[in-house]
Amino acid sequence: MNFELLHPADQLVIMMERIYQYGMTTTSGGNLSIRTPEGDIWITPGSIDKGNLRREDMVHVLPDGQIIGRHKPSVELPFHQQIYKLRPDLSAVLHAHPPALVAFSNVSRIPDTHIIPNVDLVCGRVGFAPYAIPGSKELGDKIASVFEEGYNVVMLENHGVVVGSENIFKAFMAFETLESCARLEINANRIGTVHSLTDKHLRMSHLKENTCRELDEFIPNRHYADENNSRREMVEFIHRSYDQRLFNSTEGTFSVRLNDNSFLITPYMKDRKYLQVEDIVRIDGEQREAGKTPSRSVMLHKNIYDKHPEINSVIIAHAPHIMAFAVTDREFDSRTIPESYIQLRTVSKVPYGSSFMQPEMVAEMLTPSNPVVLVENDCIIVTGASLLNAFDRLEVAEYSAKSIIDSEVLGKVNIISDEEVEEIETVFNLK
């Protein structure tokens, strides 16, 4: 989908629907705006159901301040205008009240954007604006002054968050990424002490950027039926993963083996919500499909397929409950309910950087009795005999982690005993 060809009113409808659908604003909360090259501002209306907006509900504000539309503009229009005045490089502003970010705003804190590497990459530095009454000039002045310092993401004390960007879709990516980070940090604090990436770790992260440059390009002479079917199936599961909050717009990778020398993989930094079959990248040997950039984890996937002919699908994700175990010292134990152990068996944890600095070592660790690996402050790696098998394991890992975190407020978690594990392994032929 080419969003640049959509009218600003349609862009606002699509994005507010997305924000509302995923529980990141309420019926009455939040506002979005887009500034056109001519200096006009299109903004969501005030006091209109955010879960049922239409293009005709959007309000058009001319450069001279004249307002055109069937509704009044959002009460927060003044701070949108002030941000645009001080930041001519911005063409979109997003404001909302997602619960995880409101939790941080209530205690005057900014989420730790160094908890996993992609947050800092997508959001940059996050600013903080002191409280003022909604819709007031004072609030607009406080928010705009922080934007004037060069911040594109600003937390509001006892209020929520404001994000500015070159377009509304990139603003949403930063907004959603920060909200995911906040949820992860909250979950992690429930089970242990949260560890951040050090400056050394962040310098190591830049090594990921060179991964794709090692691959030459090729132009496929044809796409076979099995490949086309795998592309379709991948896109369906990627969309499902996004809808279930296992992925967010900027993170999460699927791959599927085509043959001993070829596999399909998710592209780098394309919005998972809107991925299409033509976006999926084919890897043949040491080459990538021309004109496409694969996930930065492509070499890890390649090493896994080279070492394990029984593995036909790999998923890398950053789901907010299982990742709580990756950013703390707490070990994840799958022996909670039989399904968890049957699907996950042992879940190992490896140091940050292992997935891109030592992909051969990580690939070697993945066995039938250890099909899942957590990478500290980075990701969960899930393998399967099929795409469905790998996806099922990812779901089970995330839901099992959530149940363990929720159990913490109820009492001590009971672990299935060694004798009971042995019985499960016998009954389900896991030995």
C-alpha cells in the first residue's frame, strides 16, 4: 500500500482505527494530525467516537486559522500547531494515552529505551514535559519547547505521549515501539531486576547493520507454486502475530525453508501490519532477492537451516511477556502445564550479541529437546518442523510466560516434578 497517495483524512482514519483497535486509546482519548506541504493541518475531531471515525469527520485547518469541517477540532489543536511552528521538519503529530505509557507518565518516568536495541533506533531520545491542563496554551508551550530541543517523542506527566515524524505512519511506529518497550519493562519488573544494554552492547548492535551487505543480489527467473504458497502462508501468520501482539510494526521475523539451499524471510523495517507477499525476501545460498533488504537476522536463519535439516521454519520475536525473562536474571521454566513442556521443553538463554556475532553457536544449540532460545535483551528464537509448529511454540512461550508473571501475585509457582516430566516424555514420545 502506497500511503503517500492517500488523502490526509484517509490516513488519519486508518491510523486512529489502528490505535483504537489495539487498545492504545479510548473512545474519547487521543488525537492525530497531518500537515500538508501547503501548510494546511488535518486533525481528528474532538468529542467524537475514536472507534468509529470516518474521513468526513476529519477537520481541515487552513494556515490562516480558518476551520473547515462538520465538527470542532481536537481541543489539543494548539499544541499541534505550536509543534509544527517550531519544527518545520515534522509533518505528523500523534498523541494518545496507551495504558503502559500512562503508567510511566503517572510516576514521572520515561521507559528505558535501552532495554532492547530496536527501541532507541526507532524512537531516538525521549523527552519529558511537565503537567499542564489539556488544551491549554501552557501545555502547548511545554510540549513544543521539548520538541524544539530536537526530541521527536515526548512523554507528558500524568497524561500520555506525543510523537512527531515525517509522516503519520512513522509516527505510529515510534509510538507503538515505545509502548511495547513500556509493557516489557513493567512485566520484567514483576519478576526480577531489569538489566539495560550497556554502551558496549549498543556498539555491538551496529554490527547487525552489515549483515545484509555480505549477500549479493540475484533476480529470480521464476517463482514456483510451493514458494508462492509459502509466501502467502508467511504473510497470514505475520498478520496474525501482529494482531495477537506477538510482533509490533517494526520487529518480528519469520522464515520458511524452500529447499536445502533456499528460504524465505521477512524484510527489514517494513510495517508488519501491511506486509504483502511481494515484500517477502528469497535467499538462495549467499544471495538475496534483488531490490529487497532481508531481516538483519538472516545469517542466523541460514546457519540454522544449514545445520538442521529437520527445521523448516524459524521465528524471531520480542513478545512482551516472554521477553521479560530475557531482560532479567529470571530463568524461564516450561514445566508449568503439560502443553508448555511438550511444546517448549528446555528454553536456554544466551548472552546478548550471540545471535549475530556467534550464529553458528546459537544454531548448534537448537535441538529437539531445546527448540527455543532466549537471547538476553534481544529476542526469542523459535524453531519448528513447519511454520505452524514454530508459530504454535511462539504462542505457547508467550502465554506460558504471561501465566507465570500473573501467578507471581497469587503465590509460589508449582513446577511439574521430574517424575511427572518423565511420564509426559514417555506418553508423548519425547525421548
